[in-house]
Amino acid sequence: MIKIQNARKWYAEEVKIGPLNIEIPKAGITSLIGPNGAGKSTTLLMIGRLLHMDEGQITVANMDVSTTKSNDLAKVLTILRQENHFVTRLTVRQLVGFGRFPYSKGRLTREDEKIISKYIDFFELTELEHRFLDELSGGQRQRAYVAMVLCQETEYVLLDEPLNNLDIARAVQMMEHLRRAAEEFGRTIVVVLHDINFAAKYSDRICAMKHGQIAAFGSVREIMKPELLSDIFETKIEIIEGPYGPIAIY
Amino acid sequence: MNVTPEVESISQPQFSEQNPEQQSNKKQKIWTIPFIIAVIIVIGLGIVSLFTGVYDIWNQEDGLDMFFITRIPRTVALMLTGAAMAMTGLITHLVTQNKMVEPTTIGTTEWAGLGLVFVYLLVPSPSLVTRMTGAILFSFVGTMIFFFFLRNVKLRSSLIVPIIGIMLGSVISAFSTFMTLYFRMSQSVENWFIGSFAPIQVGRYEYLWVIVIMTIIIFLYANRLTLAGLGEDVATTLGVNYNRLILLANALIAVAVGIVAAVVGNVPFLGLIVPNIVSMIRGDDLRTNLPWTCVMGMGTITFCDILARVVNMPFEMPVSTILGTLGAIVFILILLRQRKSRRLR
Amino acid sequence: MSTLESQPTAHGGIDASLRNSRSTSAFRSGRDARRYWMILSICLGVGILATVGLIFYNNPVPVDSPSFMPVVKRRLVAVVAMFIAALCHSFATVTFQSVTGNRIITPSLLGYESLYSFIQTSIMFVFGANALVNFSGIGAFFIQVGLMITLSLILFGWLLSGKYGNLHLMLLIGIIIGTGLNSVSGFMRRMLAPSEFDLLQSRLIGSVTNADSEYFPFVIPLVLLTILCLYLMSNRLNVLSLGRDVATTFGVRYQANIIFILILVAVLMATTTSLLGPLTFFGFLVAMLSYQAAPTFDHRYIFPMAFAIGYGVLTTAYFLLYHVFGSQTVVGVIIELFGGLAFLIVILRKRSL
């Protein structure tokens, strides 16, 4: 479980995040949605210990992210940011292989190789595994990055807007993969998403943020309500029932 | 490492859009009380400069002659150079959208130096005009290369720009050193780089008046240059001929740096400190910042030159040493101050 | 390969024997690996040839004369100096570029060379030519190295650690301090007599003739130890070059590691600058060439290649310039020139920084 207690962060006199209080249970996909500047990415980065909080505490699987050794956290929690630029030339396989670093420190065993192959195949990158990252399309590269963090085999996986720059087909593919990862590999995945319909279709729970606070947290049905969403996004949103679940119209 | 957002944001100017009525109001607003006070102070500094020096102009027979031959030209040269370098810095900021650049940090001064080396090599006893031409030409090429680089490369952090610029400068300066060593030109050529106003006298400095023309051009084109800084696509959409503007900016910078280089020498950091301090205090309003930048540039360099004359009397220190040391310190302070601002509650 | 495109089961179940044949190596194909070893051998070979040439070629004294060995010994000193320079610059620059995530900058930017020039110039200026010539010996050497490392520690400790640590800012400030020092040095140089100036000038450009073998017993173990440290950290360097966030996600303590690594870089740069003088763009040239020659991310392979190229370039340059072109003093400057040219080419071709 991810537990956030009274987490706060100040950027300036007026701009602050928090206080945040939430418990995200294990297993399944939780989506973080909200308008721009709501603090979704900041929250994710604080959970992933990439950003320091000014106040409060966050624990993941009972480990405090501020005080636990980074290496121990790395076996339990992983996070992928939006922007990733790498100076060196890496092949897909080499990149995914880095996911094993917390365990093998760079010396890959045969067991590691099997695991790497598993995730490369899972994301359908097998044919591309020896291509350099800059020889791939944006969608393929994104899959490689996600494969890398999944290869870390941590129970908790945090993804910051993984669908950016992906067209509809690739975005659907990515969410399908994440859904399968959550179910087949039993991971707890927290994603920041811009598209509420993707969130509705693929998550188990949705957390809605606004103005640096958590506005609502609950199951998909509980959040996909027209008054709630209209209030959060400050625009008229209607909900209709689609073939796979509620759909937002805006 | 991730750049702290604050340093990132202060190194890029923000521009407020003004509607036409506000613009004409602002025009009147240039002559505000603080500005008038600043102008008075600068005039005061100028007067001090006129009367600072080893030569006793009151008691010597040709004291009055000396006054006209060296003192007045020197003070005038100071004012013009200060204005020129400060404004060159401002133009570079506008066009590159980066506040940490100025001719010293993008290699232009080193190119000017290389130009001088070539001139000394090719022409025995070159005249001032020849030296100037060489310096201007090379500065133009050098600045062009830098702008070209900036256009083609996507930068993730704006602090990288001055770093690259300075490296570029070192390469050129290494090349100059090679030339001087190889052709055994040694000390005399290295000395150009030490900017000093000591040798200024009537007949040597008149070309600096070109800077007045430059100033007028900058005032006229200020807004368009700002637009060019927003990038080729945006500028073209707004109806501005991007390439021609960049060439103009380039030419202005090259002319200013070239003339100053030939007549005075290297005047470091002025184009960086003055515009930055002005915008730290007054924000980024271009129209009213220009006169301030001009005036503050004049004031700063006059002050530094007076210091240079006084610190080790009767010997003179070159003003570029004072500017180089003081400028370095102020630059660092500017960088550090922004690093922490608005991070604490 | 298409047989592996089957529907993965819970175990990603594909035929186990097929999976076992897939492995992650530093090179993406056998051909790349072979190319690497070939280039490495060639560079080492060239280096060895040039070394032999430097020591034995054109010895003005016949073999059986008693002064044969002293001549050889003197040349050997120069060769050892080249060896040290190549080691220091290659390792320091590659490490620095990986750690900063930027292949355009060099560790020289941290102001070592300005500090070195400043120290040399001040001694000449304040104490005179005799003092400068006498400013040698272990004490003086370690004073210089010590001063440079102290400057680096201040820079790193102050600007890299804590909540506001920012690498680019630190670099920029290092550069500005260097520029400030250069101003003062330049002024002092202007005040020197021409003879003093020439004497100083020769010290301000990196040259193996500056190297004093007296320092070798101290310098060589220090450098080797540092190099070993860096090489053993290759795996961590590989991860660190992926950036702060990714490295932290994999459990690597970014800040602590970076500071430690930068201190090692400082030791290397301070040592080589104090020993030989400044060589600003040599490291850049070597690093650039080694990324081309070693198409891999793995520092375990990049480091040796960088050293081989560095040593090969340095020894060949000296050999050619000493024996073929008869010029002795300008090697450092010529290397800087080529390094500078390489820099210009790289920045004009870069797409993203």
C-alpha cells in the first residue's frame, strides 16, 4: 500500500501542494487525473522519492521513502518520468537490462537474461531488441522505457504520463499492456493520465487532483460523475454509459 | 542534473505584451525621477573622470591642451564604450532568449582578437582602420557561427548556452595563441586583449562615435529584435523577416565589438552584468530598459575606469582587469541569488 | 525471430532453449565487437611503435658510448609523462562527460588550468624569474595539486550538494572563476619583462618537457589508483550516465556518487595540469574519437579505448613533430588546435543537447 500522510511541498508563497492524505491499496491500476498544474506529477515524483517533500511522510509497503535506503526502495518501487534523454547509444535490450541493476549491479546472470527476454517479449519488442533507441519510433521507445521499469520487478510502478506523444493505437496498446502487467504480474501501477476516458476504461481506481489537493478518490464509477468531473476540470462534462463502462463527453 | 526552475526561468527573459496606448504612455515614462537621478549621477561620474589623472592639468602650461587631447576623449570613449557593450549584451539576450550570453560568453571577443592577430600578420604596422576592419569581420563570422549553432540544436537547459559559448571562445583563443607563438608575435599582441583606456587620445577614438548610430538603430529595431528572439517560426508568423533581423543583430554586435576591440581592447562582462541588473530591478520591459541599460553601462565603466586610475596611483591598471574580476564576482552573485530565490516559503 | 512473437503466458513462456541464447552484451553485434578489438589493437600498436621510435630513433649518440643510456633515460621521462597525460585526460574527460550527461564539455571547464596559470604567473610576478624556476620539487608540486583539489572540493561541496544542487550552475560558476583568474593573470603578465614573459609562456602550454621525473614516484601510484577506482566503478558510471532520476530509481545514491567521482576527476586533472601544464581540448578530442571507435554505453570498454587513442595520438604527435618536422615546442598547441577543431565540428553537427 502507498500511504501519504500530510505531505506538503511549497514552490512559492502562493504555490503549494498538499496537504495530501491518501492510501492507495495494492494491486490494480490507479489513475491520477486533474487539470494542468494540479500537482499530479509532483505527487508522483514525491512518492517515487525523486522530489523532496517539505512536510509529511510517504510510505510504500511500510517503507518511508525519505529515510529508507535507496537501494532497498529500488526493489519495491520504480518510477518513469515523461522526458528521457540518454547521451549514450543503447540498444533496447541493453536499456531493459538496466532494470535489473538493483539486483545484479550490472553483472547480468542467466536468470536476469531470462527476465529481460520476458519483458521484451511482453512488450512486443523482440524484433527490435538490438536496435539503438534513436532508431526507434516514439511509440516503440516509450514501450522500451516502460519495459525497463517493469523489468525491475518492483511491486509498485509509477508512470508519469506514459501516453504522451503516442497516437490512439499506441496509447491503447500501452494501456492494454499495463492492464495485463497489473493482472498477470500482480503489480500496483499508478499512472498520471490526461485522458479521463483512458483512465476510466483501464483503471480500478481514480484519484482526482485540483489546485494541489486531492479532490476525490474512489472507484471508477464513484469518480465518473458529471458534477464531480465538471467541478474538477472547470468545464462542462457529461457522462454516458458506453459499451465498456462510463464515458466522459466534453 | 535537473536545472532548478528558478535559474532556468531567470535566464530567459519574459516579455509582456503592451497595447499601443500603453506604449506611448511608457514612452513618456522613460524620463522618470529615478532615471533623471541616474543620468545626473552618470554625468557626475563623467566629470570626476575628466578630472582624475596623474597629469596636473591646473598647474602645467599645456594643462588645458592635455584636457582636450586626453581627458575629454577618454571620458567620451568611456561613455560610448560602456553604452556599446551594455547594449550589445542586451541585443544578444533578446536574440538568443538567454540572459547569460554576451559577447564575452559567446566567443565574439575572442574572434575579434583572432581578427587582430591576422591583421598584424598580414599587414605590417596596420592602421587603426585596418585593425578595426579585421576585428569586425572576424567578430561577424564568429557570432554567425554561434547563432547558427543555437538555431540547430535543441537545448534542454539554458545554462548550457554560455558554457558552450565560453568553450567556443577558448578554442578560438587557443588558435590565436598558436598563431602568436608560431609567428613569434608574443607579448605585444597579447596586450591588445588587456582592454585599457589609457592610450585614448584625440585622433584615436573618433570611430567610437559610430556607436551613436548603432544606438539609434537599436532603439528603432528593438521590438522587432525581440520578436526574432522568439524563434524563426513565431517571428515569421508575426510578419518579421527573421534572417534579415538576425543578420542585422549580428552586424550590430560585430561592429560594436570590433570597434571597441581595435580602439580599446577587451571589455569583459559589461554586456552581461548591466542588462541583468537592470532587469532584476525593473523587470523585462524592453522599451524603458534600453535607456537604463545605456546609462548604467556608461556609469559602470566610468566608475571602473576611475577605480583603475586611482587604485594604484600613479600607475594605471587596465580597466579590463577590474571589469574581469568585479564582473566575475557580480556574475556569480547573480547566479547564486536566483538559485535560492522563491524556493523557501 | 518471428517464432518468438507468440502470445506470452504468465511466465512469458517461450521455448526455454531459444530464450537462453539471447543475451545482453556491451556491443550490439559480433561485428561491432570485432571492430572494437581491432581498433583497440591498432591504437595500442601505433602507441607502442611511436614509443619505441621516441626512445630510440635518431639518437645522436652511438650505442656503445657511455652517454647513450642517459639520452634514452631522458626520452623515457618524456614518454612516461605522455603516458600519465593520456591516462589522466582520457579517463577524466570520459567520466566527466558521462556524469554531466553532456558530450560537449570537458573537465578543464572547472578552472584547473586558470588556477594553474594564475599560480605560475603570480610567482613570476611577485617573486621573479628565479623563484619560478626554483618553484619545483615535491613540495611545490603538491601545493599546486592541493590548491586545485581544494578549489574543486569547495565548488562541488558548495554547489552540488544539498537541496539546491545544480550541475550546470556549478560548471558555469567554475568557468567564471576561471575567467576572473585569467583577468588577473593577464594583467600580471602584461607587467612582465619580455624575457620573463617568454619563460612563463613556455610553462603555460602543456608540454612533456615541463615534466619533472622527480614527481613520478608519487604521481604514478596516485594516478593508477584513481584510474583503478574509476574503472571498477564502470557499472555505476553506466547507470549514472542515464541521468539523475533513472539512476535514483535504480537505487544509486546520485549525489554522493557524483561528488565522489568528481573528486576523482579533480585529482586526475590537477595532477596532469601540475605535471605538464594545461591541455584543454586534448581530452575532448580523445573522448570524441573513442565514442566513435567504441559504439557502446559500457565504460568498461570505453575507458581502455580512450586511453589507447590518447596515448597513440600523443606519442605519434610528439614523434612526428620532434623527428620528422623538427619542431619541439608547439606540440601542445597543435594538439589543442585539433581538439578545438573537433569541438567546432561536433557542435556544428549536434542535434540536441
